[in-house]
Amino acid sequence: MKSRILKIVSILMALVSVLSLCACEITPLFETETTTEKVIVTKTPITGERNTAIAYFNKVVNALKEEKPNAEGVIERKARGFECADELLKANLSSLADKALDKVKMGYAHGNAEQDFNEFMSVNGETWVSKLEATDVQNILWIDHNKETYRIVILLGTEENPVKGEGTYGKFYNIADKDAIMAEFEDAKNYFELKDYSTVYHDGKIVCNIDKETDQVKSISYQKYVTVTAEGKGVNNLASIGDQTITFELTEDYTYNFDYSYLNPEPETTTAK
């Protein structure tokens, strides 16, 4: 029985993995450098007006996919709070979740023809990062973070089953395609049938640091919290587990740092003869 349970666990962890989009590990691209103090001329004046703030945020983050700067990113993923009727299945899901979801490091090098920045940054495959509107967000703060940097903080509410490019979360976050996920489970239909699943995205938070002088994004971080409910049943050799409703909480923390030093390359030095 335990070996059968492990089979279904491996399949259900695939659901966790495909909901949690992955990237390949890559060597860090740059190191932070200290700079001498200088006079900052602000390019865009700060405002507390909601529509202006979200329009400014969209402008600066969407410029990332035009400029395609050097970038480093880290994704930390966790799945917690597994609940289902079968205690053995529940215990195995909980114990294997940490092994299935590791910290992922990734990077992008400006001008590298073998990389696609539109795939590196969300929303994957699109030429934009954000299409959020003022009515989509619970709150937005645009503040002076320090002498050189603006900080924009955006808080999002709750949305059921978001779709890429639509609603609230679909206008900024990567949303896994449901049909593609269901198709993944076709290979397991001889011992476990995934009937359906649903997601509830909640408590989203975006923090963006922007250079006041250039309006270039220095860094952006955001959190994804998703409550997942999966309906399925064991078949054939796993028929004994019967119908199962499995719930869990998927969390992801994304952090990206950007470097524009390629815009001001070091001058070449020559040696006198």
C-alpha cells in the first residue's frame, strides 16, 4: 500500500511543480558596487494620486522588457498545509514537498542572443511585465525610499482561478495554463485520476525600487500565495484510496536585481610605447 501511495504522491507533486513555474540555475552575473555621493536630479516627480502611481509603475517595469538589462533572480517556493482524508497520503505529501521545491537561481546577460528576456521575467512570453490598473489593487504607495531611490509597494486582494492577462493576478503574475496541467496528468490516469483543481490567489505584494534619476528599476520583489484544492480518485491498484480532496498552500517569493553598467562601459586603456 505504501508504494502505491508514493506513486500518487509523485504525481500530485507534479501539480505543485507545474503551478510553480521553474527556471534554470545560472552563475551570478554581477556584483553590487559602491558609488560616490552625487547630486540627484529626479526624472519623475512623486505623486500620491493612485492612477498616476500605477501608470508610473507600469511604465518603469514594462521598460525592463525593452531595455533587457543584466539581471539576477531568485525564486523560493514552498508548499505547506496539506490536508486530505487519507492520513498516509497526507504525511507523504508533507514530507516530500520540501524536496520537490528548491530555491531557484537564474540570470540574464544583456545582449545574449541565446536568452529571451520575455521568458526570464513575468509575464512569460509577453512583451510586458504589468498591465495592472488602479482598480485592480487594494493599495499602492509611492514613497521616497532614500536619496537615490523611489519605492512602490502594491498590495493585492483575493481572486479565484485567475487567467493569464486577465483579472488582477493575471496582469502581473505568471499563471499556469489549466488545460496544460490537466494534460500532464493523462500519464497517470491508470492509477490516479485528477478530476479538477481550483486556485485562490490572495495577499499578493509587490515591492519595486526605482532609480530617481533614470526611472530604471533597480530591483523588484513579489510574493505569490495560492490556496490549491485538487479533486481526484485512485483507480486500478490505487482504487482503495477512493475519492480524495487535497488542499495545500503554495507560496513563492521572487526577487530580481538589475544592472545597467553596460550603458556606461569602462573606457579601454592603452599602454604608451
